[in-house]
Amino acid sequence: MPLTHMRRFRVRHYECDLQGLVNPSNYVRYMQETAFDASAAVGYPLARYATMDRYWLVHDTEVEYLGSLRYGDTVEVTTWVVDFKHVRSLRAYELHKAGSGEMVARGHTDWVFMNTVTGRPAPIPPEMVTAFSPAGVARREPFSSAPPPSGAFRMRRRVEWRDLDPGRHVNNATYLSYVEDCGVQAAEVQGWPVARMAAEGVAMVTRRQRIEYLQQAVLGDELELATWLTDVEYSSAVRHVAITRTRDGELAVRARTLWVWVEAATGRPIPIPAAFVEPTCEHAGEPEVVVQSEGNRVAQTIKT
């Protein structure tokens, strides 16, 4: 049996979105904090990693959202190590609502063991493998994603101080906020601002999300975000987001999110309006919508 660790979090008001639900990025923060606690519980707190000149870096995270959390709820996050490879470790998570036991999310994170001095991956010591008691060997699914199509919605943003973590790069959960914001701005350009959704009693909710971290972004970096839709069905679609550093053209992050269009009051899936899907869905020959975002200012241009 794998060695498990559980931590409880009471949902704070500032962790909720305008619908009163915990924002998806905060599920990832709960997972990350529980992983830190689990590591400390077997003798590897953050301070020990510092003396070893080592740290863990997130390479890939996937979360499936099965229920919802609201202000005042208490969530129990259970985590365990699935496996260790030469420089990588897969950690699994389950999130349950305290009291009812309802599972509200589950996911996993693929971590890379890094050398602080060289900035390169480092072999995982055998004694660490023994301490964490991994469950077995997992199969890692490759992240398959095509490059942005010509009709992708694009926006730019600059990395700000508030986006950074103690590693001095953009925190992994912050990228999920970037991804969400990009989707919201794309919807607004297509005629579905948040105010209209609220007025019509509809909402888009996240059901599954996967994000892969390829390069780091640091303070002052300008990032270009491109987004487009695929796999459009009755009430759901997959939104892809590719985040590129403009200083060198390197792909920093890619993500895909399964969104479901629902009736806000009941959470019942409803048909996606055709006007929302068609202009943002991958389709050759459509004009490219380019949005430059500086702070709160958004300017749209069309490239043909």
C-alpha cells in the first residue's frame, strides 16, 4: 500500500470566483501545499532540499473536476507518490468534501527533481524513494497538441511581481489563471462577455484540465497567449492555450481545458450557442484575431 498523506483546507472567500465556486487554480494550490506537507512528513521539508541544493519542479499537471466547493466548505486533500523514475516522480491526489465525503476532484502532478546549482534535472537518491514508498509504476500519457491554427485568438500580457513564487518564476497555478483569463477575453471578443452570460443565466465550467510546463517565465517577460477550440459537442468543447515567451519565441506552457456550457442556477449542461463556437473553432482560412492586452486595455485587430 502506498504511503498517503491528508490535509484539510477551509475554503476562504477570496478563493472563490464570481459564481461563488472555488477557482480551478486554487485546487492546484491545495494539491501543491499538500505535496509539500507530505514530503515534510517523511523527512524531506523544503529546508532539507535547500541544504541538498535540490528542489522539485512541476512538469505536468492534470485535474478532473467532479464536484464543486464553496466558501466555508472544508476540503480534504489526500496524496501519495505513484512512482519514481530517474529524475521524475508522479504524485496522485484526491479531493473530498469533508462531512459528505463527496469526491470533488482528482488529479496528478509529474514532478522533476532539479539541481539548484546547475538548473538541470538530478537523479533521485535511492533513500528518498524508500522514504516515500511509491505505489508502483505509472504510464505517462504524452501531451498531444497541435500548434495554434491561423484563426486563433491571441493576446499578450507581461509577467508581474505578484505572479512569481519563491523560485522567482511564474508559479504553476498562476498559469492556470492566465489560461482562464485568455478564455474569458476570447469569449468577450466573440460577443459573450461575463455580463451577458450572467444576464442570460449561463456559465462555462471547467471539467478537466491539463497543463504542461516547458520553459520558465520570469519578471518582466512578455507572454503571447493563443487559444482555439476543438472537439466541440452538444454542451462541451476543448479550449487549447499555447503560451509563448516573445523574447525568444520559446513555447513556455501549453494547456487544454474541457469546458461545459451550463445553466448557472442548476449546473445542468445546455447547448453551446453556435455564435460562440464557430468564430473560435479551429478552421482553415479564417482571419486571425489578434488581441494586445496591456493592463486592462484590450485592442483587437484582424489579420487576413
